[in-house]
Amino acid sequence: MELEQIPHRLGITRREFMKFCTGVAATMGLSGGAAIKMAHAVANPRRPAVIWLSGQQCTGCTETLLRSHHPTLETLILDMISLDYNETLSTPAGNLAEEARHASMKENWGKYLLIVDGSIPTADGGVYCKIANRTIAEHVAEAAEGAVAVIAMGSCAAWGGIPSSDPNPTQARSVQELIQGKTSLQPANLAAISGKPIINIPGCPPNPHNVLSVALHFVTFGTLPELDEENRPKFAYGRLIHENCERRPHFDAGRFAIEFGDEGHRKGWCLYKLGCKGPMTYANCPAIEFGDVGGGAWPIGVGAPCFGCTEKGVGFTRPIHSLADVKTHAPANPFPDVNQPVGEGASAGAAALLGAVGGAIIGGGVMASRKLAQADEAGSEDSQSKE
């Protein structure tokens, strides 16, 4: 398909289409030239096949994809990728669905992307999650062998998520642990899949823009974006939420909500003391928000503390109201009262600060006077000796 035909098919202008590609490229920290390459890649009639498997999960990852608007779901799966199998969205059911999946895997062997949401139960041979009379562990291992890369979508797939929280009766583990042979279940084809590229996109749910960006990067360049030590794309998980949070100025000024609904909470003050894990959680939530509706549509923006769902060992692990480990500087204590009316004197903090400055000035004056007096005495003694 020609590039000029894509905007017409989507019901948008060429300018809007290029703006979309440029926005995705900018989100990933890529150049304008990359945006043009993305536009041509989308116009390619041969779209990359995607096989989507679901383990122990709540369907939240699919739901967040359904609520994507830039692009919409139909644009994503009809014009950008070929979503050949997804249990929630598949038109066929039963044997027909499984036959369609295997046909796509065979036709696109070594080329398709495998997306997995949900954790992998490993207790009792993995029997606590089965599809078509086979365990999800068997399905994932089989599909991973023919995939060019595996995307673990959501915190359950990336870390184990809610199913892996104590007491974890099903011994739920991450997709990465299964594929790398780090569970009690050892796939029969472990040698063929253990070195498979894996990209984790944690979140509960993850932002669909992050999944889209990874898919477009693969479509455009044939490679995965740069990853951090946890196999997360750096463009999405390279900065602490705390760094870009709109409530950060209140943190720096020492203004905190203490209880839900108190004055500080109503005024939009920092939620750190309510258990916000933003200071120790890496994600781009404050930058791109959720649902494409704007207006602070993300947890902290609507007054809910971040609970660290994108961070291994934080979300679903640390108590909700426990204080976060601040990876940047902690807030200072002595700050002037920002609500002090003009002309009614200084606050205790401001007075202390002025006192310190004034003391330094007075101390400096005393020292200068002493030195002048010593100089005068020395001059007098010198004059007397000459006489």
C-alpha cells in the first residue's frame, strides 16, 4: 500500500498521520527521520504477525489495549500488526481458534511476535492454568520457539504480579523465568528458547502506548528498542515517576497529604506520606497518562498514590502504606510558610534562616572590628618604638 493511501484509509489527513508517527518516535527518543521510516513501515502491506497468549491474569492488559485511541484498536490490529490469535478478541472459538493459531505460527515461523500477559503457574506441573487441555506453560514454550521475540505484557507476565504474591499457592512465575529455565517446570524445548529475546512491559495495566511503540520499533527497524537491566524499554522505564510528577514541587517544599480527604489531599499536595511509591518506581505514567483523555488521567493525577506496579519487588510486595525508599534527595524540613500574609512577620523557618544570615554578618563584623583594633594597637606600638 502506498504511503499516501494510509491516511485516507484511516479517515485522517496525511498531516495527522505523520504527526502520529512523529509523536511515537519522539516518545521513544528517536529522530524525525525515524518517524518517516515508521510511516513507510506501516504502509507496508506485509504486517508483522502477533500471537497473544494469556496466563493467570484479569484481562486488564487486553482491556487497556481496547481503550487505546491513538491509534484505535482496529487501526492497530488491521493496519499496523496482524493480531492472529488472542483468546479475548478472537472471532473463532474452540478447535477453530487453536487451528488458526497454529496455522499462523507455521506460516510465520521465526518472524512473528509473541505477546504473553499473565503469570505462569508452575506448581503441580502447571495445571492451574490450562487452555485446550494443555498448560499455559506448554503453550508459551511452544510459541516462543518460533517467535522472533517475546513481549511480557503487564506486571503478572513480567514479574509474577498479583498471582505470585504471598502465599503464592500456584507458584506463579514470570514468562522470562519460564523461558530461561528458572522454574521447577523445564520446557522440553528449553535449549531452543532459553536465549530468545524478551522484553518486559510491566504495569497493572501497562500503558498501551508502550506496547505500540515497541511493536512499531520492531516493524520499522526489525529490532527491539534499547532495554534496561530488567529488560524493560528505556524510553518508557528510564526515569523515576517522581522526577516528572506534577506533585513534585510539593514534595520539595515539604507539603504532604497526611490522610485521604484532608486539606493537603484536596489541594493536590504530595502523596509520599500516604505510601506513594513514585520515588522508587520507574515508568512514564506522568508523561503520557492513560486513556488519551488528558487532565491528569493517571493514578497520582486523580489522588491515588502510586503503588509501584511497574517495579519488581515493590508492587504487590511492599505494604501499600509503607513509605517509599527515596532514590533522589529527601525533602528539607525548614521552609517558610507559603501562606504567610504579607507584613505579618516571618515564619519560624524563615526567622531561623534570617538569624543564621544575620549571625554570619554580625560575626563577620565583630571579626573585622577585632582585626582593625589589632592593627591600630600594632601601629601605636610601632610609633612608640620609633620615638
